[in-house]
Amino acid sequence: MATCGEVLVKLLEGYGVEQVFGIPGVHTVELYRGLARSSINHVTPRHEQGAGFMADGYARISGKPGVCFIITGPGMTNITTAMGQAYADSIPMLVISSVQSRSQLGGGRGKLHELPNQSALVGGVAAFSHTLMSAAELPGVLARAFALFQAGRPRPVHIEIPLDVLVEEADDLLASVPVHIDRAGASPSAISRMIELLAGAKRPLILAGGGAIDAAAELTELAELLDAPVALTINAKGMLASSHPLLIGSTQSLVATRALVAEADVVLAIGTELAETDYDITFAGGFEIPGVLLRVDIDPDQTVRNYPPQVALVADSRNAAQALLSALSHKSLAERRNDWGQVRAARLRDELAASWDVPTLAQTRFLETVLHELPNAVFVGDSTQPVYTGNLTFNPERPRRWFNSSTGYGTLGYALPAAIGAWLGGRVEGGTRPPVVCLIGDGGLQFTLPELASAVEACTPVIVLLWNNQGYEEIKKYMVNRAIEPVGVDIYTPDFIGVAKALGCAAEAVNGVEALRNALRLATDRQGPTLIEIDQTSWMKAVSK
């Protein structure tokens, strides 16, 4: 007899799931009965929030949904923060949890891990939350989840399985066939209207977001055909190579870039929410699109949020870009302004380069040093100073090489577990996975510090670059600027090197470019994680000599 829990694992294998993150508990052991005999790898984090962040990082680098097995009650309340980050950034995540037996749901009897309504609690950070009331529902609800991941706006999905349903006999479900759905194509009528406007534009501009990350080649070709400068959101970094003459980076919150956007007569926004954490990181308002706005998004609701368009197209970004390219290649284009495109983009890049202050230049030097030693690295960031700087100044060569938690939900502690997930999800290139670098501050690391033990146990050679400024410096500055006496920001800083070594990691402190390079070289030869601590004050002094 195969139980519902065992069949679930078999069906997940059918959908191509290769990795699960979870902490076994008395309410999830029936899931593990099937997992032990499957081809799916399992990693045990030290906290369910870590499981969610690992699944998030895995999904961002692999393009596949991150899957978690979570116990009812505290397990689910622990993972909701990670689900909130994934929800905000449209990351596919499948969270499968247990829940009380059907006859006890909402009973208020003080059962172990009992919540009044677990599904309702989680529903706000999920595309949907479904309670499986019989094993027979399992293939259908999995099909719903993977249909969303494959063809919709990918966000977390929660499936909770009552304890008595987990052990139901479900042999007849083993023959269930996975459902695979193609993403939405482009409406010919909307494409036709967009083509007329783009073809007639003298100063076109493209704003591309993380929703278009799989359309990098098509977007690059489209930009070149139109001679259109391209601004990328943080999750879209790498869609154009760093040296591309039309790239204007991720600087939409800065005055100089906003001036360029204001000059554009037609703006194509594709796969982007046009939201605050990419277009107004100083919270000052003022980002405007006076030109004709065209929007492409997989989510109909999103096409009219924040900035209403003149023409909207609900479609997969890659399909839409291919359709636009095909139509434009047969269309006579208006004569472009000779001071637009590459010329205007170059002028903006020069203006921005001249505006960076000393801390920004020092932190950019830090990131460039890492990239010099690890040219194929994936950078997974927390909310910390070098990440804020890199969001403005750093441009990787390929997509899925730079992502962090300073966008959208903006949680702390994300980078370490997400980096573990990213390494596990990395595609093997030339016999090895790309190196994964975790960029995190001393405050953020203390949120998820025990996950260093998870990295050791899973043999994931992530490189943790700890930027130590002995507290919550950004919040302290914010308080001072608002005439608030700082309280709670000068926190105790532990001996991170000692802690890391006690958890089984290699660890050392560095204070200059050459020392960092040497430490990175040693880290790449290890089978497990390495923590490299950089004191902010020492680094600033070393690179400014």
C-alpha cells in the first residue's frame, strides 16, 4: 500500500523536483517515508525560515520551484517571512505542510502545534493555500500549483495535508500524469498597437524587470533594433552585459536617470511592477513616465498598477519580445534622434560615474575585487551596505547572477540560507557549479547564523562575505537624519570568526584588496563553506590609501 505521503513524493518526482528543504517533525514523518526511497535530495536547515530562504535561492538560480516540507503550527509561522519575500519578488515556492486531522481542524482543543486556521494565516503570503481533504485531491492541487509556476505569475503555493489524510491509501494515484502548460502568447492586436508606437518613436526606452529574466537575448536584440536605452530592475540585472552601450543600469531612483526617462517619448515596461524598491529607493517620490507607456506582464492586474499604460499586453515576456522583434523587423522605423540611444546612455553613465562618493567607490571596489577573482560568481545579498551600493553600481554579465532581499519585502537574514539554496540549484558548467557568494552584514547574519551548520552538513562551499560595521548603521543614520536619538542600533557584535569555526567553517578576517583576493582563492578550493570577515572601517582605510 502506498500512502498519500508516499504518493506525493512520487508525483513531485514526476514534476521534476530534485530538492526539498525541511526539518522533520512528528507531524511530517509520513512525508519522509516516501522521501527516503526517492531520487529527491533533502537538506535540513536549522530553522523553517531558513528552509524558505533556501527554497527561494534555489528557485532564483535554477528557475525551478523551491520545495519545502514544513510541520504544522510553529513551522508554518516560522516560514511565512520567507514566503513573504518570495511573494513580493514573484518566486516559485511550494510549501507542503501537515495540519491537524480533519475532525480536529479549528477545534481549539490544545492539540500539538494547533492553530485556529493555519490556511488563513498563510494565505496572505501565498498565491493560494489549499487544505487537502482527501488523498484523491492531490493530483489536482499539484496540477494547479505547477500550472501557476509554469504559466502564471510564480508565487508561493501552500498545500496543507491533515494527519489522517497523509496516511490514506492512495495506490490508485500513482498513475497520475503531471500537467505541463505553455506560457501565454502575445495578442496580435496588442502587438500591432505597440509596434505602431515603437516604430514611430524618436526616443524609445525599455524598463525591464525580473519577470522578463528569461527574455534576455530577445530584449537585447529589441533594444539594439530600436536604439533604446535599457534600465533594469535589481532582479533583472545581467539581462544586458555590463559593457553593452545601451545599458543604463539599475539607477532609476537617481535624478540623472530620471531625467533620461522623462525625455523618452515611448517607454516599454516589460516584466516589471514599476514599484518603489526599484524606482524610488530613497522614498522621495518623483519617478515619472511622461511619455507613452506600454506594459507587458504575465499578471493582468499588474499591467495597470502604479503607472497606467496606453497599451497593455498580458503575455509571457519572452513570447512578447519575440513577437515584437518579428513585427518590428518588417517595419520602417522612424529616424532616431542622433543624441539618443547609445549617445544618451553613454552620457548618463559618465554623469553617474562622476557622482559616486568615497564610500560608494570603496564598496564598489570590494565587489569588483570579488568579481575579478570569481568572474562566474552568483552574488546573493542581504540588506547591507555593499548590496545597496551594488544595486546601483554593479552589473553582472548574465541574468540570475545578482539578487538580494533589499527589494520587495526587504527581510534581514536572507542571504546565507538563500546562498545555500542557490549553490544547490546552480547548473553545472564545465564540470562544476558556479561559485556562490553571500553578501551579508553583521546585523543580518545574526538572524540566521546557525545556517552555517546547515552549509557544513550539506557540503555547500558558499563564500560568506561578512561586512562588519558593528551594528545597524543604515538605520542609525536614518534616525540621526530625522533628529531621533539612536536607540537599539549599536548592538553587541560576537566573535564571528570563532563562531564560524565552532560550527565547522573555515573563517578569517581580511582588511585589504590583496588579502581578500588570497582568501577568495583559498575558499574556492574547499568542499565546505568559508566565512571572510571585512571590517568596514579597515576596508575604507585600506582602499583609500
